[in-house]
Amino acid sequence: MVALLVAGTGMVLIPRDSGTPTAVPFSETARVVALEDTQRLRESAALMVEAAASDAGMPTLGNAVTLLTTHAQALQSPNSVASRAPSSVGPATADQERAAAPTSRRASFLTALAGSGQKRLDDAREADGGIARLLAAVGTAQLLQAERLAAEWQLPLQQQPTAADTKAPTATPLAASCPSASPAPEPTSATTDTALASVVRSQQEAIYVYQVTLKRLDTSNSAAAGKYLQTHEVLLQQAESLTSANCADAPPGEAGYRLPEQFTQDPAAFLGSVELSSLPRFGDLVALSTDETRTWAIDGLLAAARRSTAWGAALPALPGLMLDVGDLPSLPTPTATPTSNGG
């Protein structure tokens, strides 16, 4: 009866405030937790640099501080930058970190950094599009930074296999499950279809480049290139399978690609640039997809970032995101905590 009355008169009934706080969206919670974890890691790394400035491992750790600073800047909410202080490690914790044995301190930091990276990737599977891409970028960079430090410090770091390194997705639907004629998206629109098409093209190009480059590499690099060529062939099959599952047509491959002068001068470095160029495409697919397709895109982003660094390419602070780090907001200055004089 009330519903009919409201519909007939156009009135809007506002329910009485029950006092229950509004639920915080998952994406916002994931962003805030990521920011807090990153701030703690940044402060821990800075304390380690301060405690052992002469240590041979400090330059790479200093790079980690810079990376984590960029991540904290990117994870800040534009509406709360001025009010959120980079909290976390209190005086007691700082003293404990300074006093800890170097190996123990490093192992703890590596575990925390890798754990943070994996948590960001896990949360990216469930978050909203833009936040998902940001979390995937942060998680990828933090995991790879942990791997670099572990190799330099000669400490173990457990790695988890990604779906992109195993079998292709099996969600290829029957033809009857797709409409007989689906409208083609606008060329400039950003959709799952266009993002998948972009990834397909990147894999087609990568396969061509690897095939041509194999003949120009020395024995050690040729073995790695042969392995990665097979990886890209599998990735292309996976991308085409996901495109079909999304009721779209994969773009046809090109007969060939014009290669720049860098290809002749340094083929191995050029392979690194090819891998780097695929990162924004995987990032777009993370933002524009859901479920199995997004999981595949996140795994693909991480694997492509690893291949980039394997060829010596300099990984951006936020793999998969196209932005100028200089445009990020500065971190707020921490407020000093007054100490008691004991009366």
C-alpha cells in the first residue's frame, strides 16, 4: 500500500537513520590497507638504510624506499592527502629494527614486502576497475622488488606460480551462448573487447619479434628467447580463448612488423622494450574486465614484468599504469609526537 502511494504521488519516503554506519566499499578498504602496509614498509626500509649506510646492499634498498614512496603517493586518496599522516612504526618498533641482526632484519623485510605485493594482487581481483589496476601495479612492483633484494642478499623468497605460466583458460563458450550478431564497439571506446584485442595484438607482435630475434642472439640469450617465444604462443592462445568467451572476434595477425634501429643494435634490449610495451595493455585489461579474464590479466602483467627485467629493461614504478610520477601528490609531513618529561 505504501509503495502504491509513493508511486502515485511521486513522494519520496526517507527512512529514519538507524545509526548503522555506511559500509565501506571493498575497493576503498583495499586501497587504505595497501597505503598503510606500504607506509610501514617504506619506514622499515628507511630505518635499514639509516642503520647500515655503508652496507653493500643499501643502494638497492634505497631504490626500494623510492619505489615505496611512489606507491604511497599513488595510493593516497585525493580527498584525504592533507589529513592522512604516514603513520605506523612507533619509536619502540624503530629501535627494535635498528637493533635487529642484519640478516634477520632483511629476511623480515623481504617477507613483509613480498606479502604486501601478493596481497595487492589478490585484492586487485575483487576491486573496482581503476583501483584494481592500481593495486595490480603496486603488487607487481613490490613482488619484483622483493625478488631483486632476495637475489642480492642471497636470501630465499618463495614464489607462487601464476595462471599465465600454466594452462590456457578453458572457458570457451558454445556458439549458441553468444548473440548471432554482436555490435562492434567504437574504435575509441574502452571495453573488455578492445582491451582483449590490444593484448592479442601485443602477443602477435611479440611472437614475430622473438622469431626474428632468435637468429641474432648468442647461445645463452637464444635459449631464454626460445622459452619466452613458447610463452607468448601460449599467451596468444589464452587471449584468443578469452576473446571467444567474451563473444568477440580476435583481430587477425599482421604479415610482418617494421622494427626500429634498436633491434639491430641490441636485440636483447629490444626484447625488453617489447615486453615493457605490453604492460599497459595488461593493465587496461585488469581495469576493464572481471572474474577469470581479470585474473588472467593480473597474472599476465606480473609475468610480463618479470620478462622485462630478465632482459634488463628498467621497470616503471607502477607497471601497467601510464602516468607521470612527478604529477603524484606529495606525502604529508609526519607530525612529531610530544614526549613526556615525567613531571
